[in-house]
Amino acid sequence: MRQKIVAGNWKMNNGKGETKSLIDGLKKEIEDLSLENTRVIIAPSFVSLESAVNQAEGTSIEVVAQNMHQAKSGAYTGEVSADMLKSIDIKTVIIGHSERRSIFNESDETLAEKIDAALANDLEVIFCFGEQLEERKTDNHLLEVGSQLKNSILHIAAADWKNVILAYEPVWAIGTGETASPEQAQEMHAFIRNVVGKKYTHEIADNLSILYGGSVKPSNAEEIFSKPDVDGGLIGGASLNAEDFSAIIKAI
Ligand code: PEP
């Protein structure tokens, strides 16, 4: 069954102490919620990942990684492997965030390698993609997203889709305060589901969770989440505040 998911991407924010306070705050905010078929995910920095995993144990909060390297081990200074993540009980990793693409030059081909490495290591993948403003303005958004999917993920085995969550994040809406309209999100999510359904099976597409990301906040979450193909959100800025993030969780 398709799951509802609210995931917070903390990016390069919060050291150990702040991570502890934010998780404590979030625990309090959501402890009485009945989260049936809904997953709550946070992605702290690598520095606080293990302490966050320990702190979240026994709660409904899942702790995931923001990135990983595709190689098994070796001379990759500053990088973290799938095995390392698994050694601290991480089960899920975000791959392809637009900041990884634009700031760290990760190409579709590199992201395909990362996806393969994560899945081969039994890690679940949250795969992010989305068009630039220019592509939206010139009505090339569907073409661009179709191409990113084709170049990075449409080669995986059918059986691996149970370990994939997709996150559509139009680049022009990330951290800008500008959000895709619920209609724009729905159009794209239906398109994505159709692409996966055509290439694989409709059952795989139906069971796939597709998240929307881009300036989701308490004031707009409910409207976006109400669309039939939007299964939740990947939240940046608003996930750094326990009250705001929990308000978004309550909107699902
Ligand atoms: C993100 O970084 O994935 C994101 C959606 O950020 P924000 O919510 O701040 O736009």
C-alpha cells in the first residue's frame, strides 16, 4: 500500500546539541498523533546522525542520511559509504537533492551509480529531481523531469521499487518561498506515476510514494497534500522548527 510520508531535510544545520533539542521538541509535538500509514522522517547532518538514531529509537521518527558515496570504501576524502551508514542503523538515504546537483556537480549518471549502490546495499532511496525555472517557463518541465528519471532511475529492477521513494522538487521552489501550486504538483506527480507505470507495472506505480518538495509550510501543506498523487512532502526550512514541522505532519 502507498505510504504517506513527511520527511525533513535539515541540510547543513544543527550540531549535536541542537539536534537533540529539535528531536525532543518533535517527539513532544507528535507523541499523541496516530500516524497510521504515515512515516515521519528526519535527515540530520552526518555529525549528529548516530546520536539522532539512538534518540529516535522506539519513537515514530525515522532518521535517514542526506547523501552517500557510491563506492564501497577507499580514497574518497570526506565521503561516507553505504556500509558506514548501515553500521549506525541507517536504513534510508536521500539521493539527488538539487543542492547536490548544483553545488557538488552530481550528474544524472553519478546519481544512477549512487542509487544502484544504495539499493545493492539494501538501503531505501529517497530520490530527488525537478526542473529549473527556465524549463518551467518554457513549458519543458515534463520533458526535463522525464529525462532526469530516465537517466538516473528507470534502469532499476522492478523488485527494487519497493525500496524507492520519489521526491519531486522544482528547483525554483526550493528555499525560495515560492511553492508550486497544488495543480502544478498534481500534474507532475500524475505524470511521474504514469512514466513509472508505463515502464514497469501499474501496481508498482500505484504503490509508489511521490513526495513534493519546495517551500512547503504549515500554511500550504494541507492544500498540496490533498492532491491524489501527492503522498507527502520533503521539507527543508520548515523542518528546522518542531512546531512548524509537526503542523505539516498533521496536515497529511
Ligand atoms: C529541500 O531542501 O528539499 C526543500 C524542499 O527546501 P524548502 O522546504 O526550504 O524549500
